[in-house]
Amino acid sequence: MVPNDAPITNALSFDIEDWFHMVEIDAVADSSQWPNLPSLVERYTEWIIETVTNANVQATFFVLGWVAERYPKLVKLMVDHGHEVATHSYWHRKVYELTPDDFHDDLRRSIAVIEDAGGKPVRGFRAPSFSITPGSEWAFDVLHDVGLEYDASLFPAPRGHGGYPCPMEAHAFTKAPSGRPLPELPMSVMRIGTLRIPFSGGGYLRLLPGGLIRHGFNQLNRAGIPVVVYLHPRDFAADCPRVPMPLKRRFKCYVGLAGTKDKLRMLLDRYQFDTCAAVLGLNETPPDTYATETAR
């Protein structure tokens, strides 16, 4: 436990995908049509890199292989500014819908194009839609097999395409079929009564007022737990294209887009951040010294 008066370094991360990589939206489900759709990933990712670099913060960019292959200069820009590049898969397909072989091939392809573009080794992974769920623990053995050093996919609260009961802090995930431990940096949730409430990324951060987001930060940081922020280029895009989708999904996809830039600036001004790998302490902490995988 970190003393209450010690500064907490939180993890700042961005999932680099385009707006049309949303899952389970029929209008953009055909990947053969993606090259023909208007893109926003390049200009908003450039804005993100400029903003966090100007704040003297290093972040982790979980890059979709599909994006890295088409915009390799974006990956090089991240590396040149001292940020960490990691993989968000190649095709942005939900892990629990893949076979282990398909997942392995997708990961290998994504790692190859990201490393080719950036010239730095890829160490971490975040699953599309946080889609490592109970029953797909086999995915951790695949992460080991392709040489990755940590995962940032588990979401310790119910959500649409993910959700996995696990500790709220960094820990060693030990439930892979092989039993091999892997450092896990789960997404952040705050406690309100008996509930676990997400607050630090995506639609949750766009929806919630700044005061409630700060409450979540302060609650976790007082307990010595770093907060994990995760955002996408489309989270900043008030001009994001609209396509047909269910009303509930439309609200989640488009709520609060105009205010996300100011919320990110507020967080950069108030809190200390670093990369996911740095927050995990991978350069000094062996993976098997993390807290064991016991839901709290």
C-alpha cells in the first residue's frame, strides 16, 4: 500500500482505432468497406500526442494493427515523443468470439506491423471492448506465447461486451490454463455503496461530470491505487460520423463528445500520469510479486 501522502502515478492510455471500428454496429461491420469510409483517426491521434506531450506526460497507445499498417507515421510519432506503443489487436474483434489460433494469428500480425512502424518492441495488450471474459482465460496463454509482457484488458464491473471479476488494482493474473502468471492492469472503477462504477474512460468519462470523475480519482488514489484512463480518438470527435444504431448505443457512442478535450486537460493539470508499463513497474518488479488474482 502506498502511503496516503505519497503522489500516485496513474496510467494514461489511448486505444487507437477509427470511429468505424465500433463492434456490433451493422452499418460498419463489413471490414472491406473500411478504406472507403471517412477517417478521423489521424488528426485526432495527432492532437492527443501533441496534448499529452506538451503536458510532459508519457502515455501508452494501444494501436490497432489495421491502423498502424495504414498510418505508420502515427506510430513513429508516438515513439519519437517517448510514448509507449502496445497492441489493441489487428482487426478489433472480440476475443471471446475467436479461437485461440485465430487470436494468436491476429496478435502476431498486429505486433509485426506496430513494431515495424515504430521500431520499438510491443510489450502490452488491451482487448477490443475489454472482451476477455470468464471462459476465455485461454487468451492469457496466447499472450505469453506471442511474447507479450502484460495485459490491460480486464474490466472489474459489468459492461456490454466485457466484465471480469478481479481485483481493482494491478495484480498477477494466474487463471490461464497453464497457470503462468501475467501482470494485469485492470480498468478503474469507484465504489458507491456496494456498486462498482466505471468513471475514467470512454463513454463513462464523457458522460460523468468532472466532480464525479475527480471523486473516483481521489477515492482510488487515497487507497494507493493508480487510476487507468482510457480514451479513443473518436471520444474527442464532435464531428464523428453518425450511422444507424440502437438508441441506447447511440447515446453511449455520442454523449459528451464536445467536452472530452477539456476533461483530458483537467486530468493532466490535476494528476500525475505515466505509461501502463511504468505504472506496473515492469522494469523493476518481477511479475510473480504482484498481488494474487483474488477478487475483492
